[in-house]
Amino acid sequence: MFLLSLSLSLVIEKVILISVILGGSLGIAMYSTWAERKVAAVMQDRRGPNRAGPFGLFQPLADGLKLFMKEEIIPTLSSKFLFVLGPSLAMLMALMSSAVIPWGPDIVTSNGTISLQVADINIGVLFIFGVVSLGVYGIMLGAWASNNKFSLLSGLRAASQAISYELAMGISLIALVMMTGSLSMREIVDGQHGFWQDGYFSWNFFKQPLGFLIFIVCSFAELNRAPFDMAECESELIGGYHTEFSSMKLGFYLFAEYINMFVSSVILSSLFFGGYNYPGMDWVALHVPPILFSLIGVGVLLGKAIGFILFFMFIRWTLPRFRYDQLMNLGWKSLIPLALVNMLITGAVILWLNK
């Protein structure tokens, strides 16, 4: 009976956590569309959304309602099952990647410990890579099933781009894993405790600056964000892989893109910028209740993630789009060799320090 009640309470705890993460991810993705338009407006010296509600804050709600109310159109010559599966898979994979992220320090109560992580698996980094790789299938299936040549070209671009940049991204992370000695996201974050430790910065950014640079460039490519948005290049491919989609199938693709941007920002913050760790957190832990301490950690992680989201938006409205040959040359001829050199240097330094 005790084990049954324990497992039931654990299930309830995880269901609540999953619901909060799901709702938060959707909410942040929804308002990222508003933020993107506001950032573009500021950089182009105009107002941006300002009609629907104060400061245009109801604009994402109006856009979502419009997508729900639009007519569902499925092309006659499309593969209908795959046409519906494509956006569903893209959305599912975007949401699944947040399962192994530690969102804050554990909440210690008199009744036990509540973990702010859905699944603490010892291969969390590999899980994220697997889910990200499967997300490309959502784009490919939707593009191929549309029976539209522009969509198919877009899907091919997205797939080849993902393959090219996943290699450099993976090799850059191998150097980080060599340094931390773990594939667990929780252990990687806990290894960056505070801000200063043993006479040096504890965050991995200061230990792996080249690895971070490679990782964030590859993140732009994996997200199909400008200047790597070749799969959605309107001037060449109309709307890219979602040209034939309407209503919430189109909405799923758009939401998946912004959820991926949010989750990628959280992953960048966790791997290289300490996650929920911050300067003076040990002093804070002694002077505030455990629940407040955990909530502060969650707020710190989200603050770092929002900073990365704004950086993604800033780059979109600053740099021009690459040509496709430039994009491939950067991935294969520059980033992969750089990632290999970074891995070799990291291995040499670890070997020298362990003498």
C-alpha cells in the first residue's frame, strides 16, 4: 500500500510538472511571435503590433484564434496520413526535448524531495540529440506528402542542413562531455555550481568558449533561423515546407519552430551558462525558504533563456541570408574541423592536468 501511494504521488507530481512545462512552453512560444515583431519594429524604427490590446499584447491570441478558425485544406493529390502526421510529429518532438532539462534546484520539503525535472536519465544529452534528429522527419514528411515541388525542395534543404550541422554540434558537445565526465543534464548543470569555484569561473562557457561558439552557430542552422533559413526562403520557395498547410497544421509548424527556439535557449543556458546556477546562490539558500530558493533558480534559468531568444531575434534582423553553397561550406569546411580541433585540445588539456 505504501509503495502504491508513493508511486501515485510520484505520478501526480510528474503530471503537474509536465503540464506546467507544456503550458509554459506554449505560452512563451505564443508570445515569442509578439516579441519577434516588436524587436523587428524597434530595429526598423516603427511601432509593431499595437492594436489588439495594450502594446499589442492580445495579438498572439488573435493570431491563434485566426489559425483555429481557418478552413482545413488538404490537397487532393497529397498523402493524407503523412500530411497530417508531419506537423504532429514536429510539434511532438519540439515538446519532448524539454523532458530531460533540469528547470531548477530540487524542492526539499518535510515530506520529501520534489524534482523539477521530468526524467533524470544518465544519457540526457543523447536523448536531446535523438529527439532533435527525429524533429527533422516532421518537416520531411510534411514536405514530401504535400506533393508540391517547392515543399519537397524545402524538405531536402532542411534535411541536408540538419545532417551537416548536427555533426559539428555533436563533436562540440563531445569536448564538453569529456570535460564534465557525464551525459546527464542534471550533473552537467550541478557541475557549474555558483559562478566561481576552485579559483576559476565554474560555468562551462569560460572553459569551452570555442565549443559554445560552434554550438550556437549550429543551433541557428538546426532551428532554420536566419541567416540559415534556407528551408523557408520565401523569395525562392514561397512558404517552404509548409506552403500547402493551413489552419492548425500550419500552426503546429509555426509553434514547433518557436518552441524549439525556447528549448534550444534553455539547453544553451544549461550546458554553457550554469542553468539555474547564479552568483551568491549558497548565501541565498541559507536565507530563504527552500521553495523560494527553487523558484529563484527557475527564474534565473528562464531569464538566461529569454536573453538567448532575444539574441536569436536580433541576429534575424541583422544578418542577411547565406547562399546555400556558403551554408554547406561553413558546416563541412569550417565548423567540423574547428569542432575536431577543439575536441583534441580539450583532450590534451585534460591529459596534462591529470598527470
